[in-house]
Amino acid sequence: MNEQIRAREVRLVGPEGEQVGIVPLERALQLAADVDLDLVEVAPMARPPVCKLMDFGKFKYESALKAREARRNQQQTVIKEMKLRPKIDPHDYETKKGHVVRFLKAGDKVKVTIMFRGREQSRPELGYRLLRRLESEISELGYVEAAPKQDGRNMIMVLAPHRATKAAAVAATATRGGSRERAAEGAPEAGETAAAGETGTTAETSGQ
């Protein structure tokens, strides 16, 4: 940038993207000074290198904003795991299915593992039927991304949320984040909280 550039001449691009052409470095630096902008090397490997007139401070600020927005919108894939036995009790099955439903609604993938023990290993169809049952009962929220597969003593299936399910989870997360920010902005100062306690308006919540 500016005096750090070592080329004798550069291909100059104006602040609006207009092509100025190949000019001596001294001329490019003078043009930058005339309009109170920086001369920034944007393609150093070109011959001659390409330089652009820009407000470098503003450019860095806008780049940081874009990077922050990209991170905020990035959807991270989380894989949860749920383990079942082939002869699981009906109540336990419903409980574990509830966990699977909760994971899918949160936009997470779920690795469902059927664990075989002893003689159960000779009855893989029991695990297969259990996984197919689970698949049919959560079909409104997700789908089978990886079909049931035997892996040693275990049988594994991977469920993934439907696109609409994941979009709803992302929207809900964004809404909760906005609510927390608004709550923080509207939180009373320490003095206000103390005053509320003096007038008996502070409620206590029991943990029982």
C-alpha cells in the first residue's frame, strides 16, 4: 500500500473501478494524494501489478462487517447421538424418540445406534425394524441421510432434518438472539433493581 509498493509502474484502477491504464508509480501515488485516497495493490502477481485508489480504512471496516455477517449466517451442522437396544421398553423408546424429535427440531442431525449384546447379534432384523419404525414416526421432521448399516455389534442410521425444519430452527435461534439483545438493552440499572425490591415488586422463583 502507498509507499510500500516497489513496482516502477502499475496498472491503475480508479475509485469507481474505472481503468486509468499503466502509469509510473510516482504518478499513481500523486493521484492518490490528490483525491485523499490510498494506493492499494490488489493484484501483486500481475505484470505490471494492479493497484486501486481506495479508502483502505473504510475497506477494512466493511470487510470486517461482511465477515461478521457471514459467520452469523453460517449454519453449523451438529450430529447428536441416540443409543437404543433392540428390545427397548416402550416407555424408553418414546422417551428417546422425543429426544430425536427435539434434536431434529433444533436443526441437528442424529446418529441413531442400535446396540446388540450376546445372542441379539444373531437377530439384526430386530434393530432394522426398530430403525424403520423410528424413521416413519419422525418423517415429518427429517429423513434418513445414511441408511441402517451394521458396524460390528452396532447398527447405525443417520437422520437429518428437512430443509424447512432446519430453516425454522435457524429462524428461532435468530429470534431468541434478538430477544436477548432487546432484554439486555431494556434491563434496569442496579439502582432501579434495588428500588423495585424496596417496593416489593421483585419476585422470587423457587427451584423446586
